[in-house]
Amino acid sequence: MTIFLTGASGLVGSAFACAAARRGHRVIGVVGTHQGELEGVAQLLRLDLASEPATTTAVLDVFPQAIVNCAAVSLPEACDADPVHAQALNVTLPATLARLAHHVSARFIHLSSEQVFAGDRNVRYGRESPQSPVNLYGRQKAESERAVHAAAPRCAVTLRPPLLTGNSVSGRRSLHERLMLDWMEGRSPRLFTDEMRQPCSAENLAEAMLELCERDDVCGIHHWAGAELVSRHQLGVAVRERFKLTEGEAPIIATTRADVPAVARRRPESLALDLAPLAGRLKTRPESLAEQLAALTVPPACRAWYHRRLSRPSPR
Ligand SMILES: NC(=O)c1ccc[n+]([C@@H]2O[C@H](COP(=O)([O-])OP(=O)(O)OC[C@H]3O[C@@H](n4cnc5c(N)ncnc54)[C@H](OP(=O)(O)O)[C@@H]3O)[C@@H](O)[C@H]2O)c1
């Protein structure tokens, strides 16, 4: 099938393009600022998706069988810095794409976020749990869900992914890449010991999204995540061990939410997700943390540093 993919250069979009191409689909990938080819993308469109007319023209030109929306202002701080631009990408764009999907009878896969929930540590959030986002990003994602499913109730699926792991095109997007850059540049990252997430890899999420593109018997809002709930600090330590770095060369400062209450207020504390009923209906399985760690690679900017460090004789 022909798939119109937005955010083709992002962490999830790039994984999705590769997975879809492997299964023989033709991916028309939209990028914003990205330069250069992208694996799995048959045709690249450079487009400002904040422009509704330009988006509409592009979709109608392609007339796809599926639209997959991986474009967003995906960092909460970036939403706070430019709320109007974030609203255009995080709310208006998915609403427009949902209307277009309905118009051309295409499947529509949209990505929301686990951050539509407040993050109560005593709750395992199901897809129908009440939403109460604690930041603008979460509020925009919640609004996008309502707009998408009002516009395309029978062809749209929205997934709420968790914190994502994986290897990005830029080598600077995901948690392990940012940690490696910090360590290379001599910075000690601060990671919360009491902020809990259920991470999954962008590749595993992309497989689930692709399955949802290829079938038409699942609609509505669903959860997808990994198999384990871990703190950000545990994740950081696991990354350090994965790359066989020592505590001395890859320091992490253990931080609690109580240390930085102003920051903590705007971040959900614990996001345990119930994957029912989707996990029982897909062939794709939620991944363990060990599987995710095994697939991580050293980002290009850190390779020389990393290999120099590996070739150093180990201390006696
Ligand atoms: N990463 C996570 O941990 C995570 C967790 C939960 C949910 N999500 C959600 O999952 C989705 C994918 O996230 P991600 O991490 O893959 O995002 P990402 O790596 O930040 O990529 C964002 C993508 O959006 C594109 N984009 C942004 N503004 C654009 C514009 N004006 N015109 C055209 N393209 C534009 C970017 O293109 P250029 O780079 O080419 O400009 C890029 O391809 C998002 O909806 C995000 O909110 C992500």
C-alpha cells in the first residue's frame, strides 16, 4: 500500500519507514528540516506541516491507503517555549490528517502520549482511565485525540506510546544517545530515581503501528509500551552497563522529585500502562528492557570517543 508518513526523520517515523519498506509498502515520507535520504522512504517531501493548505495538497496528490502521523513538537519544554507552533503541529495537524483520511478512505494511525495522564504512582492506566495532563504537551495530546476520533471514528487508531528507546537518525534524540553525548563531553546527567516509565523501542512501536495499518478491525485509542516499569535512573544505569562503561567514566547523579519540586510538578510521576486489549490482538509483542538495550548502538558523534575508551587498558 502507499503510506503517507509525517515525521519520517524522527525517532519513530524513521523506524516506521524501514519496517514498512521491509514489508513491501511504498512510503511517501514528509520531513521538515531534515536533509538527505532516509532508509525505507521511496519519495521524500519537504513540507511545513504547520501549513494546513500545503498538508492538504500533499495528501490529496498522493491519495494514500494509509496516513501515519509521527510529526509533532514532541518535547514538553519545546511546547512551553512556543505554544502556538506546538498547537499547530500537535492538534491542528492530526485533526486535518484525520479529516483527510476519512475523505480518501485511508487508515489513519496517530501518536498521542502517555502524558495525557497525571502519573499517579498507585494507578495502572487503562485506555479509558480519566485524563488529567500536568503539562501543555499532555493537554495538546489529549485535545488531538478528541479531534482525531471526532473526525475519523471508523478509520483512526491512536496509540499512546511511553518513553521511547532506540537509535535515531540524528543520533541525538533518544535517552541513550543524550546520555552518551553527556558522558563524552564530561557532563553528569541527573536522572530521577522516583519517576517511573514503561519504555519501549521505537522499532517495536513501529511494528505495532504497521500491523494496525495493515488491518482494519482495530480503531480507537490504545496503549502500547514495553514489558517493564523502571525509573529513569534505572534506565540510565542499564544503558551504562549495556555499553560496558564504568561508574567513574559515565557518572549519573541520582535525583528525586523532591529535589526539584518546580520541575516535578510539570512531569507525571509514574506512568504504568495497561496494554489491554491491544496486546492480546497484535502479533507484535511488548519488548523486555533487555531486548531494547541489546538493539542500541553508539551514536555516530560518540564513536571515536567510545572506541578510544574501549582500547584503553583496564585499570589493575
Ligand atoms: N520520543 C518519545 O519518547 C515519545 C514518547 C511518547 C510519545 N511520543 C510521540 O510519538 C510521536 C513521534 O515522536 P518522535 O520522538 O519520533 O518525534 P521526533 O523524533 O521529535 O520527530 C519529530 C518529527 O516531526 C517533524 N516535524 C516537526 N515539525 C515539523 C514541521 N513544521 N513540518 C514538517 N515536519 C515537522 C520532524 O521533522 P524534521 O526533523 O525533518 O524537521 C521530525 O521528523 C510524536 O507524536 C510524539 O509526541 C514520543
